[in-house]
Amino acid sequence: MNAWADLFQQVNDEATPGWLKSRRIAAFARFEHLGIPTPRDEDWKYTDLKRLNKRQFSMAQTEATVSHTDQAELLDLNAWRIVLVNGVFSPDLSDLSDLPNQVTIEPLSQAITHDQELAGGLVGRLAAIDTDSLTALSHAMAQEGALIRVGSGVVLPRPIQLVYLSTEHESALASWPRIAVVAGPNSQMTIVEQLVGQHASGHYTQRVAELFLEGNAQLTHYLLQTPAEKDLWVGRVHVEQKRDSRYQAFHLNLGGALVRDDFVCELNARGATASLNGLLFGQGRQHLDMHSKVNHNAPNTYSDENYKGILNDRARGVFNGKVIVKRDSQQIEAHQNNANLLLSDQAEMDTKPELEIYADDVKCSHGTTTGQLDENAVFALRARGVDESVARGLLTLAFANQVLDQVTLDAVHDTVEARIAGALPERFNLKGLVLEDQEAQ
Amino acid sequence: MLEIKGLHAKVEGNEILKGLDLTINPGEVHAIMGPNGAGKSTLSAVLAGRDGYEVTAGEILFEGDNLLEMEVEDRARAGLMLAFQYPVEIPGVKNVYLLKAALNAQRAARGEAEIEAPAFMKLVREKLAQMKMDKSFLHRAVNEGFSGGEKKRNEILQMLVLEPKLAILDEIDSGLDIDALRVVADGVNSLRSEQRGVLMITHYQRLLDYIVPDVIHVLADGRIVKTGDKSLALELEARGYDWLLEADAS
């Protein structure tokens, strides 16, 4: 705990006096009181954060030099882009030129100096100091992030890309980016968050995103995680949805030492729809944890959740999906499915769907399966001369494609497909096969 | 090409094949007919190498090699390939992946380089046209949501692309309407050559009107009880199987 106090002292000393500074102090006091969650905490039953306490973190003060190979990892999406390098805003790698009218995309450090509502507490409205101990820590430590505002009726022609890039450093770095998005009435946008790194420096990124969807707004949210081997991530997305708004998430978690995400959706008015789709792909000793909570706070609200887990070696996965239907939330629909594929005897998946329904006129379903590959299909492929290992690889990719096929952003789709095919153990290596097919089309 | 000698096989402890002998030479088309429960499906499963079938006696030689010691994929690469009675749906695996992976596996086994993408696409388009299949099939998942007829066409498409030395067709006519049967039969007939053998396993004589075999065998109670030329099919059509079974028993 002393290490956190030292780190906070640095942040606090440098902070300018004012409401932010007083909130930091309150937030850190809250965090100190609660501490890093332990497996005794129900929400952290399967995920032990003790290495957060063991590892000594510092915070990057200036932008690191970014190598060409690091830069090559950034998805080319023709997007407006904010890049944080080890948590520090990089003007060179970012692109915020030619923004349409009624659109704001700004690094948080800049926005905080003039955005009245932001200063008035936009950040923290959904994910507050009292949400949990790590959110309190985020309030205490946050230095940078992004503010996105898209005005009424604006349909963004290009995606917005937010990149958390970790670079090589002699010691482990920590950062607490905060994202706030306000999607105006009838607006439409796509946000692509990318967590990326290739150096085993053991950085920690804890990102909290708060998304506000006004009436009939549509937000498609990609979270693509390809962190470095030893990196740690804890993410929280909190979405507030008004009438007829649609939130669609594609959460593509492709590894990291420990990657935990919480998605919370508040469906607050009729017609609000949330769709959470995800893929967890773990290898080695990776630990991937997905928690979701969908609150049906109003009648005629809709949610569906579809997660696939693929675990190899000694990887461990967690899926905990909770749906809560309030007493007067009649005629809602909530569907949840989690299917998992274990490629090794030592891989482990803990899956727990939870439904709390206090209304009586609802359509809800949930299902989970955990299994191995279909041996009949393996045989059918082998009977055509396909090597058993390639057959298993193809079928694994096929399992992932059940989620991936809905990903319409080609650069994301192709990256994930090639990554899974290529990242399977060498005997499963299908990279050539897949890429050639993409060329042939 | 294929020599089966005194084959005995068990499924779940029950003996199904009881001393089956069969020889197929290059260029020949053989049909095996027989009543339900005779062991037709067991024979095809043993030839393809499916798990759960225990060979207790006898041997199978494919081009002089002991087939029973070969892995499933090695049998296919050596040129023995089975068109399934019930083709498996493989969600998420596109037909084009299967065809390409299978063709390249065969080429690798022969020491040839992988086929170039343009040559592969040309070959596949040609065979698709032959099977009267739309090229959208290539990017559909293997057999997923296919009708019975589409699944069978897809099996023959794979044969046309992979060109096995011995094609074994297990009840390829089941579930086909007359138009689909013609297309499937035309596909099989186009495979006939001096170097290739075909073994059809069927319950119905109808198929043999479209793919005329050189030799017909009747399989009953795990053994070949009668072998003849194509006229045997007509006799079976007229008299059923009972007279053969009785003759065999006496």
C-alpha cells in the first residue's frame, strides 16, 4: 500500500489546486480504505490482483520515443486518433485534424482546462469514487484520456481510434486513462480502442470509460486488446442509454498476463438496446476475465450478449454476465450466451450467468457451454487429407469466427483472424492459409 | 488397387463384418448392395479409418500398403477417399478453406509445392460449374444449412478437386431428387478413368441406372454372398434380397 501512497503523492504534488485536487485526495482515501480487491471479494473471486501490489510502478512523465515496429502495431483505420504512449498523450501519433462541426475529440488534459461540463463532473457521473476501489484509484491517479462529444444528428464518417500503446521501459509503468463520450441525439459513431504493446516491461493500464448515449444515438464500440506478454489491464466501461439508443460492443481480448474488463450498461428508457459481443483468446498462463452487468431500468429495453472463450495451455478465463430486470421493467428481452472451447486439459474456464428478474412479463434466456472441438468435424477434415493439427486449427478459428463474422471493420477483423490463426501453437499455424484466402477473394 | 481379405470387424462388441473379401482393380466401378444391417456402413467406416471400429481379423491392402496401419489423413493423401452418407456440418470453416487445405495436404504428401491462389481458384470454379454449384458456395461454411442434395453435391465437388485414386461413395443417392441425382451421377461418371477405382455402397438399384457399375456385390450378414455383372441389379430389383439370404443360409 505504501507504494501506492508514494505514487499518489507525486501525482498530488503536481496537481493544480481546485476541485480536481480535492477529489483526488478523497478518492485516494477511499482507495486506501478498500485496498486492492482480493479473491474474497465476490467480483474478484477468480482473479487475483496480488501482482499489482507486488510490482513497483512508476508513472511516465514525458512521451517516450516510439519505434517504427511499435508504430506499425497501430491499426490503420483512417480514423481520428488519440494515442497515449504509456499513458502520455502523443501529439505526433494522434490525428485530430478536420473535425466536423459539433464534434469534439480532445485529450483529457486539454479538455479539462475549458470544458465546463467536464469540470462540473461529467467524469465520474457513472463510474464514481464509490463504484469500487479501483475506480477510486482511477479518480486519484488519472492524468490523461479523451473527451469525445458528437452533436445532435451528426453521423461520423470515420471511426475514432483511441490507442493505449506500451513501449519498452526499464521499469513497469502505470497509467489511468479516463474516457468520456457524449453521443448526442440521433448521432452515430464508431469508436475503436486498441490496447497494444510488444515489450515485456509489465506495464499496468487501468482505463475507465463513461459513455452517454442520448435518444436514438448509435455507438459501435470496439475494444481490441493485444497487449505485451507481461502487461496488466483492468478496464471498466459504463454506458448510460436513453430512449431508442443502441450500443454495440465488440470486445476482442487476445491476451496479456492479466486482462480484466467490466462492462456496465444502464438501459434507462424504452427502446434502449445493448449488444455485447466478445472473444477471449488465452494462451500460456494468461488470465482473461470478463464481467458484465446489464441493468434493465425501463420497460421495452433489450440486451443480448454473446461471448466466446478459447483457452489453450494453462490459460484461465472468466465470464460473469449479470442481467438485472427492475420491478416495473416489463416486456424487456435479455439474452446471454457464453460458449467456450478448451484446447488443453489444463486450461480452465469459470463461467457464471446471473439473472435477477423482478418483473413478470419478460423474455430472458441464458446458456453456457464449455467443450472441446467436435471430433466428427475433425474426422471429416482428416478424411480429406488435412493434417489433424491443421484440422483442429481450422475448427478453432471457425469457433472464433462465430463472433468475428459480425465485425464489419475489415482492419479489425483481419487483424484478429490472422492473430488467432498465427498465434495458435506452431502445429496449428494457419496464417498462410487464411491470408492467401483473403487475397484470393 | 484395393484388396480386402477375410475382414472381420466389431462395433461396440458386436461382430458386423464376418469374413469379407473384395478386390477392386484400377478402372473398375464396383457397387455393393445389401439389406439394412448387412454391414455396408461398417465397411465404409473401416476403410476411412473411423474410431470405434475394431478389426479383429483379415487385412486390407491399398496399392500394396497395409491400410489399417495408416492414419486417417494418410489414407486420404494416398488416394483413398470416402464421400460421406451424412456429411458433417462444420460451422465457420469455409468450403474454400477445406478445399485448399485438403489439396495442399495432398500435394505436400506428393512432394509438390502449394498450389498458387489463381490456379486454385480457376480449378475450383471449373469444378463448381460442373456440379452446377454457385461460386457463393466457396464462402459458405462446409455443409452448414445445406439441403440434402447440396451436401451430396459438395461431397462430389471435393472428389473432383482432390481426384482420389479410389473414390468410395457411401449411399451417395440417399436424399436426392432426380435432378440432383443426375448432377451427382454425372460428376461421378466424369471421374471414371483407367487409373481410378470407384466403390459405390447403396441400398437402391436406382443409382445404378445412372452410374453403371462393372461389378455388383451383394453384402449380407457381414459377407459378400453374391457377385455378378450389372444384370444382377435388375434381378435384385425384381426379386429382393431374400432369395440370396436363403440360398446363403442353406
